[in-house]
Amino acid sequence: MSENYAGLALTEALERLRRAGKNPQVAVTCAPRRREQAEGTLRVLRYDARADVLTVARFIDPMESIR
């Protein structure tokens, strides 16, 4: 059974994968209306183990949205 990385911050997912001996590529994607925004936390949408690729997008975390 493979571990689910969806929702993890990119840094946490990379740490876990590296401990497992993986060094995945990171593919950043975003919604069209957010293309110019750089705020938020990069979080994992999915991990493709066969291609060893993490797909991530920026999310406004609850604490950041109160600012």
C-alpha cells in the first residue's frame, strides 16, 4: 500500500519521499485565476510513483487568510 501525500505541504512530502529513497520532480500547477499570485503554501495534489513526480499547487492556509 502506498502512502497518500495529498494535502501535505511540499516540504513535508519531500522529506518523507527522500527518507524512502525517492527524489521526485516537482510540477507546479495552479488555477487560471491564481496564475499571478505567489502567496500561500505549496501543497501536494498528487504523487505519481511510476513517474516519480509530485504535482503541487498553492493554497491559502486558514491562518494566512486571516491576515
